[in-house]
Amino acid sequence: MNAGCANFSDLIQRATASCFLHPLAGVSQPGDFSDGNDTAAEEEKEDDLSQNAVQGDSENPEEEDTPKTGELQLLVGEVFDTVTALKRAYVGIQEAHSPWDAEKIHVADVAVVAELRKLNLLNERFNRTGDIAGIRRFGAATLHEVVAPYEEAMEKLKREVKAKQMEADDLREKLNTTSSFDRSSGKSKGGRSRCRVTCTTHVLTPAVELFEEAMCQVKEASKAFTSQLLSLMRSARWDIAVAVRSIEAASSGMIGNSTTQLGSGHARYALESYINRKFFHGFDHEMFYIDGSLSSILYPDQHRRDCFAQYHDMKSMDPMELLGVLPNCSFGNFCFKKYLSIVHPKMEESLFGDTEQRRQVLDGHHPRTLFYREFLDLAKAVWLLHLLAFSFDPPPSHFEACKGADFHSQYMENVVKTTGINAGGVRGGASMVVGISVSPGFKLHNGSIIKARVYLIPKN
């Protein structure tokens, strides 16, 4: 019994010693408990820091991108504002061209240049902003797509400004190269210049076909202006028959003289006759007797070349725009004189309710009204015909049919398209004579005839 107990006690001691000498894996010894807790805490702290760092990294780009995106939006808004201001400045340049205002053109030109410079600064600012890492996330292609439309608009505006500047330079050149036909620096009566526009570099010779074409344009413009004037008379409730009698009495110089019996709707021919007679008065003189110029006599060759050059220069011009730049040139003075001759003060007051247009003409200005524009179209057509006439050597001779003259188909053309009239002016056995001379005819140096337009009536 004692031996068994001893053996059991010995077994417990050896097991205890073995436990102390060989501790179980993962079980900390009493002295190591504090160190183990510190290590675990540090590891947890490091994990938390790592997680916070990852979260911080994911949130920082958004925080950085927000101000950069706002800056880009602000930049685009400034671009829009600059382009709008540039368009307004460009419109200012266009408005200053008609009528010509050199001061307004200069102010608008300075404004355009200023906006273009501002646009260029915005472009440089955008390029600098694009280098920031936060903006690069949009991609190079996206940035180019944003900027490209504005750069294209800027280039287009630059081209348009350059074209307008060239046009302005051309007008300045025409203004600087104006010359007087009498080669003097004097001015005509009332201080109005006698210069004509001359700026051509090509020299051509006039052709008969050009003169015939110019006469056709006169005829069309005369019809259009007559129709408008007749329409205004009817709107003002004029008695057209009385007006026709007054016109014929004024043309004959005798009150109570027998008047032409016009057919229905033919009153316009009497009115057109009156207008053409006023416009073609003085046609045989180089300046319509506006002044006493004798250039065609003193310098005939140079005068013919100048007339033909002026014809080419003025042919494609808008008369209203031309007179906006040179209101008192020779053509402008011609328009002043003819308007005052054709439109009587009482007539204008009856048609328009006042004499404002006449007042402007007397003050040396050209009214910008529809009626005056129609008048300018006819004035330009007659002026071009006159320039062509004095380009020929010798100039064409013009003739008019007198009232009561026999009809000759070689020299006359009936304005009323009727049948049955032979070359001798006989219709149905009755002789036809001239009732109204509507427009003159011309005989050119080569023998060509441009027929006079007449209104025929029965002889008896």
C-alpha cells in the first residue's frame, strides 16, 4: 500500500515538472500577459489607421475635384460671356458701316480686339488649369471637345473682322482717290463737292450692247418709280385725270391747251413722261448743267476714260450705301437736284403728310425711305447711262418725239402693245400720231438706233 502511494506521488511530481518545463503552445506565461495585450492593441490600432488611410485616399480626390470642377465651370462661363461681348462688338462694327461713322468703327474695333485678347487669356488660363492632376481625370479628348467650339468661333470672328476691315480699307481708298472732272480742288455751288468715285485698275472700251442694256435698266426703273408714285397718288385720293392735265399743261407751257385723251389705265404713261423729261433734262451736258465743268472739251480723251472707269466702279454699288459714304459727290448732287425738280413741295405734303424728305434733301442728306430708294434706283440707272454716253466718241445723240408727230417705226416704239399698226402709223385706215413722248431715243456712232417710247393716239 505504501509502495503504491509512493509511486502515485512520484507520478504527479513528474507530470507537474513536465508542465512547468514544457508549457502548452499559445498559452502565455504569467509574466507575459501585459506584453501580449500591448501587442494586440498596437495591431488593432495599425489596422484602424490603415483602414482610415484607405478611406481618406478614396475621399480626398472628390474633395480636390470639387473646387477644380467649379473652377472649370467658372472658366467656361467667362468664355461664354466673352464670346457674347465679342458678338456685340462685331455688330457694332457692322452698324457703323452704314451710314459710315469712322469714330464708331474705331470704338467697335477696339472693343473687338479687347474681347479677342480676353478670349486668348482665358485660353492660356485653361491650359494652365488643365495641368492640375484633378482636371486631367476628364481626359485630353474631353478637354479638346470643350474648347474646340470656342476656338472655332473665335477664328471665324477673326476672319469676319478681317473681311470687314478690308472692306473699310477699300472704301477709304475710294474716298481718297476721288477726283474732280475739271481737275480743280474747288467745290460746286453750296459747297458740294463735284468729285466722282474713281478707283478701277482695268481699262476696257465701251460697247454698244452696254448702252442698250443700260437703257433697258432705265426703262425698268422708270416704270417701277412711276408705279409707286401713282400708287401714292391714288392712296392720297388724287384725281388722276386732273393730275395728267396739269402735267401736260406744264409740259406744253400753255394752260388750257388740248389734252390727250388717254385710254383706261394709261395715265401712268403721262406720269412716266413727266418723270423722264425731268431726269433727262441736261443729258447732253457732261454734268447735267449742275456746274459749268468743261472737262469733255478741255480733256476729251481723259474724260472718256474717266467716265467709263466710273461706270464700272458704280455699276455694282448700292446707291444708298454709296451716298451714305459720299453724300455730296457728283451723283449725290444730281439726286438732290432731280428730286427737288420732280417732287413739288405741295405734292410731297399731299402724299406723305409733311415735307420731311424735302427738308433733308435741302440740308444735304439723303432720306432712308422706300420712296427715296426707288427714286435712287432710277437716278442711278440714268447716271450710268449718262456715263456710258460720254464714254463714246462721239457721244450718242438723243431725240424725243413731239406731240402730234407722225409715227415712224424706225425711230419710235409704241408703249401700248396693239396690233394692226403698220410701219407708217396707220391702224384700220386711221393715221396714228404721237400723243405723249414717254422716253427719249438715241442714235449711236455706229448708226444703231434705240427707239423712243411714245403713246399713240388717232390723228383726228
